[in-house]
Amino acid sequence: MAIAKKVPEMLSKQISFCPGCGHGVVVRLLAECVEELKMEKNVIFNVGVGCYSLATPSIEADKFDTLHGRASAVATGFKRCNPDTLVISYQGDGDAYSIGVGESFSAAYRNENITVITVNNTNYGMTGGQMSATTMPGQKTTTSPHGRDCNTTGMPIKFPEMVAATFPNAAYVARGSVTTPKYVNQLKKYILNAFKAQLNNEGYSLIEVLSPCPTNWKMTPLQSLERINKELVDYYPLGEFKTRKEK
Amino acid sequence: MEDMIKGNHAFAEAAIRAGATFYAGYPITPSSEIMEYLSVRLPEIGGVFIQAESEGASMNILTGASASGVRCFTASSSVGMTLKQEGISHMADSYLPFLAINVVRYGTGLGTLDTGQSDYLRDTRGGGSGDYRTFVLSPYSLQEAVELIDRGFELADKYGMGTILHTEAALGQMMEPCTFPEMKKVERRHGSIDGTYSFERISPLYRDRLKEAIDEKAKYDSIKENEQMWAEESLEDAEYVIVAYGLAGRSATGAVKQLRAEGHKVGLIRPITLWPFPEKAFAKVNKDVKGFISVEENATGQMVEDIALTLKKSDKSSKPVYMFVDAFGVPTMKKIKANFIRVKNGEIKEVY
Amino acid sequence: MKEILFAGLGGQGILTSGLVISQIAVSKDLNATWIPQYGAAMRGGTANCTVKFGNEMVYNPAQEEPDILLAMNNPSFQKFVGMVAPGGTVVIDSSLVTCDTNVREDITVIGVPSSEMAIEMGHAKGANIIMVGVIANVSGDITEEEGISGMNEMFRKKGKSKFEEMNTKAFKLGYNFKK
């Protein structure tokens, strides 16, 4: 039986992503969690540069488009000036882990009380599917047309694991996925945990989301979901790497 | 009389007195004493002090603070300011006010640790990508710096743009007495981001960029008309006019006074706003003036270009512009005077 | 307008000597500036600063032509003696400046064994304050009382008043030094 679920009021306008893209699910989950916590009039969506920049026009809440890679730094400024406001930094893997790795790492290092959502689709989606720091070994992209050679480009970065292992004070770190209803429900729990941690002043929280990019992967939406479920989760395991101390 | 105070400490205190409550920055010689001072002073007043991971990040942290409507500032030196340009350009595009103190150290790239005026062109032309300007204010004393820091914040708020306090290593490192105004309380700017979504936010994708560009041009024209600042000496009968800013301008002020006492008809224009350039000062110079001399603390001459451009659209477009450049230090009054005599005797060829 | 150049080795308290003189001038309601040598040249152990004070505004705060040079080691004397204004004075620590100091006829050289004097008075780190006393006297603009009160007030404000007695003694020793 189909369940009709109300679209969050914050997302009044339509968002246009490619068919099968995972961003729409993530944005919707974020909005649902904000509304469930009744924070829609006390939230700042701070957004980096990537396909997800297309989402900001439809988010009816305080929001700011930052420079590429700098979202965690800008979010720091927002949070320090608005300590009681829920500050969300929405970024992609290229944004957060390559050009913005310094800002991402340093926000975690300072244990800024913000929530960083990084959508990992293993490539630079908006610019046409170039290799990113999370591109898998052998994966073909427009800048690794023969498949990623990890001997010359390095191995894909596992940022959540690094944060969890490096910063003992970080409040909450997890990796989720949008590829099955079960995973979507699990991801929503992660997001709620992260938001609650932030609102309880517990410190830095980070959620990476494995998300399909059928357009650049040159796959159908279904094939893309299968790729994540069969291939990516082996290298990028799902789950909580750091749980809240207080609940 | 007040006590001796170090320039960098005076800049930091002046910003606090002007109501600034937020600083983000990265250490660099010769401006680090600003952040050292603030690491203690800002927490005292309940403000925010952040030692960022990089110059660039400090500017982006400031972006969040300024978008939140909080009076905020940063400081750096030359090559550090280069790294901030990304954020400066983005803040310009978002109409976010800020103050950045550039304690210039001479040189290209990494540069030197010595004093200088080698960032004139970069700072007055915007500096980052795009089609924008920032206010550029240059003090010649610590007292003037204290006043310009307050003025700089007010201008930034009024026009929704950045202000650079463009000073030099020698002023940041020197000491002299100065008086500070009472603490000012500044409210968060109307319409800023505070989480309540009380104001509509237009996504960059939906902004009318063409209309904004035309509005910017009108704004800059209005600033050029209304916000020029300078100091002057004896322009009515000057045969030659020396143009210099910052500590070079201070030394030139002394040199002009001495030359006048020795019977030379020499005048002075000391730009205080480097952008907008004080074109109106040049209109006050008598039409029989024989030439202008730019005195700068660099090797290639930078402000000299603005002097020539300013004269081009005035009734003095045919007047020669000379320059005396002295990298690595504040030009002494002795050298300024000697070079003036050389210009007067026809021993130096004009640049324009 | 007086211009005084304080030069020596890092750690000799040269910059403090200059600051004390400038603060004494300020306490007399004079205009004053203090500017250190900085940049790459400050690495490697040498230190110097220029102090200017007088009734009118100090225009160029940086080195122009010092009326008085304090040289606390050989390199400082050799590097700066040529810049001293004709008719000017050079004060040297005669315990440390061992080179030939008879190099110009148009200046006066005053030798003060301040390092030895400081050890004798039991305040080994006070040589720079002894020299402050000497310079205050040589400048002709500062009385002994003005000097002592200006100096002690400065250290008091910095929370360093515990050396007040020794500093006062050192200043007096320098101020009353007989050539």
C-alpha cells in the first residue's frame, strides 16, 4: 500500500535534479528532520558548490551559498554568531574532501558545533563527472578515462573514518545511503542524531551519504543503486563511527 | 598625554572601540601582534576570536559572521592578503561589509619582512576576480589609524562593501601615543541571516546580475563623488606638488614644511582614501603648477598611474608626473627634499 | 626635535632603553615616536630602534640623522657612527666597544662602562637603564626627576615595578656619570 507523505513546507518549490540522483532524497530528509525538531524558523542552510547548489532556491529557510569548498568555514562564522541556531553545512565530496579539505578538517579539529552533510557520489557531478577524491579504483571518469589508477592518484579518501579516529571530541559521525527504503530510514535517524547533538551543544557532527549519479556514471538509476549496494559499501561501510555520548 | 602604544595593538583596540566583536585571522609578520592582542581582548568583551587554519579560511569564516550582521574584521600582510582575495571577492558579490587591515610588507610573492607600499595597485583595484572595488584607507599616524578604522567600518556598512585599512609594516611596528574613543555598541545589521528567515534570500542562480552590475556602477560613482579624503598643503601657489600616502606621506609633510621654510613653492597632496582616489584635491591645484611628484615606498611606482589618470581628465592634463620611489623603507625627509631639487633642476625625467 | 638611535646586541635591552626614553618624553607632554628595526635584518642578534621627540609633530618616525647614537657593541658602533649628525654625540659601552672609536672629529664620543657598573651595583641586567640615565642627561631635555618618574611609571603600568629601586639606582648612576 502506498503511503502518502506530506512534502515538508520548507520545500514548497520543485527541485530539479537528474533522474535517479540522490540529492533530492537527502534534501527532503534534512527538511523533514528540521521540521520534526521544529527548527524551521531557527536554521541556516549553508551550501557549498555542486549540483546541490540547485537545491537552495527551493529551500524556504535562511540559507547561504558559499564558495567552492569553503562551506565549513562559513558555517563556523554562522554558528559562532548564532549559537542557538541549527547550522547545516551541505557539501559534496569534491567540495568537502578536495578543494575544501582544509576547511572541513579544521572545522572538525576545532570541534565546531555544526552538522556537515557530505554527499559522496564518487565524482564531480556538476562539472561533468571528473575524478574526485572518492572515485573508486578503476572507475572511469572524464579525467580518468582508462579507469582510476591508484598508483598515481592515491586511494579514495575515507573522511568520516578519519574524523572519528582523529578527533575524540567529535560528537557524531556516520555514513548512510539512499539506495533502499531501509537505508533511507537509517539515514534519517543519523541526521536526527546529528541535529540533536548540535542542539545539545555536543560538538561537531558529520554524515557522509553514498548517493547515485546515473548521468555521470553512465548507468540507469537502477544500475546506479546496485553499484552502491554491491560495490561501494564494501569500501565505504555504512554505519555510525562515533555515537553520541549523551542521548 | 596617553602612553606609547604599538601600532598593531592600536589598530586592534581601535576596531574593538568601533564596535567590532568578531575576528578571524592567521599569523603573519609583521601584523601578528593584532591577533595576539585580540586573543585576549575579544573574549574580555564577549566577542569571538578565531585563529583560522589559513588566510583564506579566515575570510570565509568572516563571511558567515558578516552575513549574520555582526561587525567583523581580519588582518594580514601582503602575501596573506593575496590568499584572502577569494573571500574578499565573494563578500563583495554578497554585499557583505568587513574591515581587513593590510600591514604591508614589501615584495612580490612571499616578499620580505621590510616595510613598503607594494600593494597599492592590488588593493585599489579590488584584488580578486570580478568587477568590484573596496574602500582603501591609508593612515599616516596611529591617531589617524584609530579614526579611519571607525570610519572604515561605517563606510563598509553604509555601502555594503569591504574596507581595507592599507598601512605598512613601519606603522604597525612603531609606537607613539594616541587616544581612543569610548566603546561603541553596534547592533546586528538589519536583514541579516539569523535563522528566522525573516527576509527572502535570493539564490545566486536567480539574481538579476545585469541590473546589479548597473547598480554597482552607480554606487561606485556616488562613492567617488562623496567619499574622497585627503590632506593638503599649499596647493594655491605650488609650482610642484608632492603626492604621497601613509608614512611616506608623513615624511613628505615634514619635507614640504621644510622646503617651504627654505623658500620653495611646493605643495602636498596626501591621499587618505586610496580608493576612491582623491581626484578633487588635484582640481584645487593652481593651473600654473609645473609638475607632480609621486613619492612611494616601492621600486616600480604604482600610485603614479592614478595621478596621471586623474590629471588626464583635468585642466592639467599636460603637466608632467615624476616619481621618487624608495623601496624597503620610509623615504627620509632629506631624500624627498633632494629629489624635489633634482626634479626642479630638470635632472629627473617625468614618468607620464 | 631629537633623534636618538639605540643599537646593540639582542638581549641587551636596547629596545627597552629606547622605549623608556620615549615614554619619559611623552610624560613631559612632548610628541614622541619609537620605531624598531625589523624584518630579516633583526635575525642574527643585532637590535636597534630610533626614538624621536620634540614639541612639534614627528614627521618621519624612521631613521634620518641621529643626534645621539647609543652603541652597545662593536658592530653597532661601526655600522652607525657614520650616520650621526655633525656635532652629535655617540655614547658607547666602553666595556664592550673595543674598536677604534676615534673615527670622526665632528662628534663627541662618551665611553661609559655600563656593563661593569651594572655588575658592580648588583643589577647585571641594568646596563641598559644606566644608559637611559646617560642619554637622558646628554639629550639636555630631561631632568633627573622627570626621567626617574617617567621610567618608573612606565614599568609600573606594565606590572614590572619590582625592579623599581634598582632601576632608580641605575638611572641615577648613569645620569650622574662623570666623563
